[in-house]
Amino acid sequence: MISAIHIYKSYKDLDVLKGVDLEIKSGEVISIVGASGAGKTTLLQILGTLDKPDYKRDTELIINGQSVKNLKDKALASFRNTNIGFIFQFHQLLPEFTALENVCIPAFINNTPKAEAEARAKELLSYLGLQDRVSHKPNSLSGGEQQRVAVARALINNPKIIFADEPSGNLDSESAEQLHQLFFDLREKFNQTFVIVTHNKELADMADRTLTMVDGKIV
């Protein structure tokens, strides 16, 4: 599902990634752990095509069978919206929109008809136990509910891969535990691949594999 070869990233004089190589199979749940500053989030953003590596002669990034190395910005954005979903520590829901409307946004960007997008969004929200919260705006939802809306938003376009950056870092322990289990339930239901940056040992231990980063490399 993901093949990354010689991934480097520098910001001015700071070398953040120093030649990362990894392979992730379809349907795997992978956790990425390491100390703050090890390069975890930078790697996640590059694998998710939100950022670009410093392409060297032998650098390659293949996602779902597609090399993204030479994709222009518009084509890359289209590829990302179709193949990839994102869950962040802070849900990043738009406060003026309802749960349903927030979930539908990536589908609308993908030119999905409104009726089809709303039906899919309601199905996902119901699956996530939010069928009674569809018309609520984020400020009237609990932290765990907000994060589940963000999960539904990440799933709306049926992506092959979900990237999550500290997804439970802002939740209480009970909500975090429920969210962690949800990732595995979703993997079983939709056969999606999850790549999760986390400091949560329980979540890391649940993953199929744990990748540890130290000083810009996987060790």
C-alpha cells in the first residue's frame, strides 16, 4: 500500500528526515513512535502527501500503486482526496457547520452529489454512534464525539489509507480507548490501512507493527 524509499527532509540547516525507508501492506495498522522532534509528524505529512520530501535521485514514494513523485499540485490534491483520509489531534471541525455538513465537505470537494454525500455521511455517523448528533455543531459535542465526527469525515470518500497524528492526544482515557478500538473495527469492516503517530503506549501496543523513530530515522 505504501512504499517509501530514501525519504529526506530538511528545513534550512535542520535535517528532519535522514533517509527513511519503509513498506506498509494493505490492511495493516502501523504505529509510529519516538521522542518529540524525532521526525514522526514530518514523515506522516510526507506519506500523506501534505508535504513533499527533498527528492533525491533515488527517492521514491508509491501509494496504492501510484508514484506521487511527479504529480503536479492539482493532480496530487485530487489523488489525496480520493485515496487518503486524515485524523489529527485537534479535530479541526468547522464550527459554523453541523456534524453532517463537516463530514460531507471532502465528498463535495470530490464532486459527489449532495444526496449521495449526505446519505454516506449519515451512514458513517450512525455507525460511529452519532445518529442523534447529526444536526449538532461542534461546540455542542463532547471531545470524543467531535473526534468521531472527524473520523467520519476522514472516511467519507472511502480512502484506502487513514493517517492519524496523535488522534487521542486530546481525549480523556475512556474516549481514547474507544477511539483506539474503533480503528481496528474500521480495519475489519473496510479493510483500510492505518498509519498512526502516537505517544500512547496502549495504542502503539495494539498495532500490527510499531516503527520507532530516532533522530530522523526508523530504527
